[in-house]
Amino acid sequence: MNPSRQPTAFEQRVYDLTRTIPKGRVSTYRHLARALGCGSSQAVGQALKRNPFAPEVPCHRVVKTDRGLGGFAGQTEGEKIQKKRRMLEEEGVRFEAGGCVSPACMYDFQNYEAITPPPGELALEGESR
């Protein structure tokens, strides 16, 4: 991310929600999108790709809907993905034989209404929610 570029209001909402995923658990791009009232899991992925707040915003805790690892640091294979898996394993996330995250480690946003602004109203950085 360009260091002089501030996150958009949407990106900030993605980062705020991603912060709530507990250590040892993961969620999906789709779950984040739905919790935010956004129809695009790809938009969530692009916001996380530009995450300037890692590791405080733990974007490594977001995986594909099929529980595959997805992307990390702008890559979808190779060393970066191996790092994502190691980070998750160190936090206690378990994997199945095929490489997918165990369903027991999935996190669903039960209280997402508390951080989702009303339709048509975006919370800006510094505003209380």
C-alpha cells in the first residue's frame, strides 16, 4: 500500500471487522463481505491485500469459502502462502489432510450488527460506532 494513502471508509470497516477474528480461528472473505453488507468477497480481498496494519489487523485469518488458504501479501502460492499457513498453525488453527482449514476453526460473526453502520451511512475513522 502507498504509505501516503489513507484507507477508504470501506477498507477501514474491513480492517475493523477483521480485528475481531480471534486467534486460533479463521473466517472467509464471503463471511466478512456479508457481515459488512457488501456483496463482493473480492472487494474484501482487495482491501485485505492493501492492509497497512498487519499484524494488528490479522488478514492471515481470512480464507476462501472452501476453507483453502486463498491469498496472502498479494500472492496465492509459494513462500507467502506457506508463511500464512505457518502463522495460522502457530495460533492453533488445524488443517485437514487436503490442506483446508478444519471446520472446527471457522469463525462466524455473531455480533456483526454492532459494528456495521446503518445502510447508506459509513463510519469514518475516529467516529464512535
